[in-house]
Amino acid sequence: MDLRVEDGTLADAQTALRSAGNRLAPVARSLKGLDCEAAGAAPLVAELRDADDMLAAELGTVGQALVDLAAHITEIGASFGQVDQNLSQVMR
């Protein structure tokens, strides 16, 4: 019985998740640096600033979740590998 998850599958998933997280980071930083004053009217500026802050925070949360998910994939791969080794030893 082989419970091993293909290393390539895990590596590809980790790469994709880390890449997505890395692409979100500069967007979140850019949003925090937007010049909302350029919008003109004070009420519009305030709304833009609020939307800007919320979007930046949400992108940061999503980025961190992607990094966490990549770390969990590492744990999953290690767990499957350990179970596979244990089963191999028991079945000998």
C-alpha cells in the first residue's frame, strides 16, 4: 500500500501558493500608499481611504493565508510519508 503523495504535486502546490502570496504583497503595500487626496472632495477622499485600507488589510489576510496553506502542505507531505513508512514496516 502506498500513501505517498507525489512530491511534485506538493511542490507545485506550495510554489503556486507562495507565488500568489508574493504577488499580493506589493499590491497591498501600494494600496496603503495611494494618494486619496487626489480625489478632491473630502467625503470622497474619506470613502476612498476607507476602501483602500479595507482592501489592503484583506489582501494582507489572504496573502498570509496562502503562506499558511503552503506550510500545511509541507506538514501533510511529511505525515503521509511517515504513515507510508510505518505501513511498509508493519507489512514486512
